[in-house]
Amino acid sequence: MKLRRGAAALTGAALLLGAVPAAYAQDTGGPSEQDTGLFGETDPTYDGVWRQSLAVLALRAEERPVPDAALGWLTAQQCEDGSFAAYRADAEEECGDDVAAESNATAMAVQALAATRGADGEETRAAVDWLLGIQNDDGGWPFSPGDPTDANSTAAVVGALVAAGEDVPAVTSADGASAYDALRELQLGCDAEGGAPGSFAWQPDGDSGELFANEAATVDAALALQGSGLLVDPVSGDDRPAATECGPDTGALPEDEAPRAAATAVAELVAGDEGAFVPNPFADGDPDVGATARAVLALAAGGYGGATQEPLAWLAENAQEWTSDSPAALGQLILAVRAADGDPAEFGGTDLTAELVALAPEDGAQDGGEPGNGERGEPAGSGEDEDGGSGAATVLLVVVGLLAGAGIGLLLAMRGRSERRGGAASGGTTADGGTTAGGSTADDHRPGGEGSGDSTGGSSRSSGSSGSSGSSGSSGSSGSDSSGGDSGGGGGD
């Protein structure tokens, strides 16, 4: 693996070593007195909002009550302009220049808020408005306002828009471009040499402008192209995405082929010789547990139930260490198991939901939440996570998770050329404007639209938010999901 030089690579190296710049989070050294409503007891500096949102989403998906204190903690983290940072140690203070608002945490929070307070709730709409205000001219989203578009952050925001009832293709920039336009610009076609057709680059190569496939970006973007976020309706059956066929003169993938080709690329990632998992490019191809969970979500969102079974079985055997005492990882895995028509209460000999409930705030107050715009008390599936430990090990797990998952792209910037291999439906519209299998039309997700509900997208990744996404990934609407992802990825492991 070749590492990209420059500021992005240096930033990624600093994150891995635990020397996180103030621009990316407030380094508080641990939870403060305000954190009695937080899921888990580990340092929330880098994944607080991400893991809280994933935990809330998972409880709502399982029709479990959400502690009032947990929602109070999340809404207190919101800045006056509607945005969220990864974590604010003093939520009673106004958000000043030292608070780094970012798309991945905000996108993941939108999904959690839509699932509990409703798509039209005041906090939900304020966060969505902030996201709309930082859309880039190419139709995509950056991790931080003013930065270039990246696939994981854009995917995390798609999930948020779906959750908030927005018609994603109609959300366009001043240049008339949508998030799907931006993602297709990052999707490798039949003429690309940097990976399998249908896979995604995080960003174009900084030197050549070429696209090189990135595993985390592929997983998160594929989920977004199905018109979905992290809440995916359960899918069964034996369907698998068809292989992408390229003729000798075929260049870029046709617009209507983009979602299926993306799902095919994800299916290929979990069909390797080593096992049914997504490889982690930062660990010489070792398993990326969070990205694998998000791969299940992406395949389920496309209606490909048959393709979810191998990675789900792998997760049942290998995810225990990843989920240990991690609200973000547990939340992400619960969502994946549910999407693949499994039972989170009996998964790999573990009751995932009970483990998550054990990490919930102990205030005794419960809030079942209100449906977004639907009639049911649970979110309509639309369609990033360890929180780390302490010290440098915590930072490594959380940041890598945030960046692979829902979509934090900082570490993904280190991902250069991958020549190893490059390479659905829930309520939401696909990139080609159609409906995802078993989902609803774009009109169903507009505020007040009949049938619109608590569908959410993410990261997370969703995160990695992604997580993401979240960062992207378990930790991350953004990374390899330690807390959510994607990240960022959003967000990871």
C-alpha cells in the first residue's frame, strides 16, 4: 500500500498516534460531569455524538425505549447553528471557534433525532439546515466545512437526508449537482484501473486525479446509492447482485447501473479467499469488523438477502471483542443483524440488545420516542463501533473506526493506490431516482409525505457514521469502526 504524502497523510498519522489537532475535537481527557446521560463510560472526546446516535438508533430499531437522559445529552451537544462536533466537554457554553463542527457527527445525530423526535422536530431540522448550508458545488459534502468532497461524508449526509424526509436527488448545489452526482464522480467505471468497476474512491488521488478503490468508501457509498442510511428494513431471500459486465468499449457506468454495480463491488469485498469480511487497508488486509457490518447493511438495503449471510455468519464468530463495552459497535452490529433478518437477541451466543441496554444511562427515565412522520411508534427502516478504551489505544480504535465508517475521511486520505482488489431496499430513492427494493418512493420521505417515517441513513458508518461513517465507521460517520465510523464512516472498528 502506498501512502499519500502531504497534510492529509500527516493528519492521519497524528490521529493514529493520539496527537489529535484541536481542529478535529476538543481534547478533554475524558467524560465530564455533564455526561451522566452518555452511553458507555469510556472517553467520549472523539466519538461521543457518534456512539450516542448509533446506540439510540439501535434501541429504536429494536423497539426498545430510549432513556430521556440519553436524548437530553445528545440534544445538549448541538450548537446554536444546528451543527454537532464529535464532542463538547461543556455543552452549556456557546459553540465558539474552538468547536469543530463536522458533517459526520451532524449527519449521524440527524438520524437519531429523526428516529426519536421526528423528521420535523426542531433539532432535526436545524441540523439538516446546517448540512444543506455546507454542501459543495459538486453536490457532495466535506468532513469539515470548506474541505473537498469525500465519499464517506457524502454517504453519511445522504443517510441524514433520507431520515429527515428529504428528496435526495432534489437537494442540489448552486451548480445543480446532487449527492448522487458527487458519488458517481467517485465511482470507478469499467475503464478505471484503480479497482473493480462499481467500487469507490474516497477522493481523487491528490497527485494524478485518478480514482483508486477504497474499501470503506465503497461500503458507505454503496449504502447511500441504495437510497438508505443505517436503518434498513429486514431483507430475506437468496438474491445476490449480478456481476458487473463491461464490454471492450465501455467507459463510465450508466447512471441506472450505479447502485447495482456498487452492491456488486461490496459483495466482492466479502467474498475473498480469506473470509467473508471487508479487509482493513490500514492493517495489511486484516478484517475490518465495522466495515463488514456496514457491508451487510449496504447489501440488505439493495434487497440482496443472499449476499448478507456469509458476512453475517463471519460477524457472529468474530465480532465479540469488537463489541465489548462499546455502544457504537453494539449499535452498528444490531442494525446489521436486524437488516439481514437476524435476531440481535440471539447472535453468536450473545444478546446484543441486552449488552447495549447495560451500557445505557442509569437514570431510569425512558422515552419511547415519537415516529418521524409515520403512524408507528418504531422507525420505519430506511433504507458507524467501539468507543475505544483509554489513552493512545482508545484514540487509535475510535479514530480508525470513525474514519472507515460513516465517514471521517482523514485516515482514508492516507489510503493511496490499492491494487489488491477494488473492487438493497429500504425506504429511500436510489441514485437513479427509482425505489429501492421493498422501499418507498422519494415522495414518501418528504416531510409530511404519506408513509414517511423514521428512516435513517449513516455513517456512520455510520459513522464510520459512517461510521463512519463513520465518521464514517464503528467510530466514525467515519474508519474502521471503533465507535461508529464511517464517519466517518461516517464511520469503523
